Amino acid sequence: MPKELTPRRTAERRTLPTDGREVERGSERAGVARERKMEVREPDRRRGALLRELVPELALLGGAVYLFVVAGDFTARQQPGQLGPAFWPRLAAVGLAVALLVRIFQTVRAHGRPVVREVSEFDDIGGEPARVHWRSAAIAMGLAFGYVLATMFLGYMFATIAFLGAFIWFGGQRTWHVPLVAVAGGLLMTYVFVGVVYVSVPTGVGVFDTITVAFYELVGIQ
């Protein structure tokens, strides 16, 4: 006789026991989600609020236009075959004006919309006064004033090399390659300002003037 087939029971769905870490992670994520607070700041709808918000951009835009106009007087000193001393100031003025126009457009577009931000735990720290390192600030100011005075006697190239070296040294980087970085940076900045941007910088007095002029002739700066 044929055997009677009994229907098989479907396997019950079993889950492995958890060690509790997944439950803790889920509760932590849920707690973080509950602790997140959102803050909505309504825009200033008073008359003239948009104009007051755009005062810095408009002032800088006026300065960029003034710089572009004033730089036009430098074209009289332009030599044939060169960009001229007016090219770089005008290029900088145009770039600044374009960036300011983009910023003004973004401000006008966002004006009148509420600002939604997440309240951070660090918002309560804003009232704490920041610690000022007066010794470091005094050294930085002394280096800046000394750099300006040194350019009149040492010339721009040697003053820049000395300034970069001292600034890096007092900044904490006291390694053997600091003088190499200072010399390379000073020579590169001198070439860019004199040979590319056509800015007249002081060459110093005495032997500093002689070495600076020799460097100009070596790299082909007239």
C-alpha cells in the first residue's frame, strides 16, 4: 500500500537572543533624536532691514569700484609687451565686485525667509571670555612693525626672508628646514611682486641693494 504522506509543519520563525547592545544603541539613537531641538528665527520685517543688512557689501562694492577707477591712472606707466601695473589691481577689483554682487543677490533672495537651525550644546559657551595670549600678540605686532621698518634698510627681499623665518620660529616650528622655507618664500614673493605684478619695492641700502639688484638680473627682472 502506498504510504500516506503527512503534511510538514512550517518552521517557526526564531530570533537569536540579543546581548543587549543593539537595544542600548537603539535607545541611545532615540534619546538623541528626542534631545535635538530646532530653533526658528523669524526675519526682520521692519522697513530698511534689508538695506541695513547690505551695508557692508555695498560699502565694499563702492571701494572696489573706486579701486578700479584709480588703477586706471597706472596705465600711463605701462611698457610695451607687458601687462602693466594697472592689470592686477583692476583684476582684483573685478573679482571682489563679482563676489560682492553674488553675496548681495544671495542676501536679497534669502531675506524674508525664516531661518531654521539646530540648537547645539555649545550655544551656552558663547558667553565665556576667550583667553588672550598677550605675549604672542605682542610678538606678532612687534614683528609686523619691525618688518615695515626693515624694508627701508634691508630691502623687501631680505626683510621678507627675516620676517618669515622669525614668524615661523616664534610660532613654534623650530626645525632645520625653517631657514630654507624662509629663503624660498622671500625669493618667491619678491619675484611675484616685482616680476609678475610689477610692484616697485625697496631694494635696501649698501650691500643689501647690491645683492637684491643682482638677484633681479639673475631671474630676468628689469
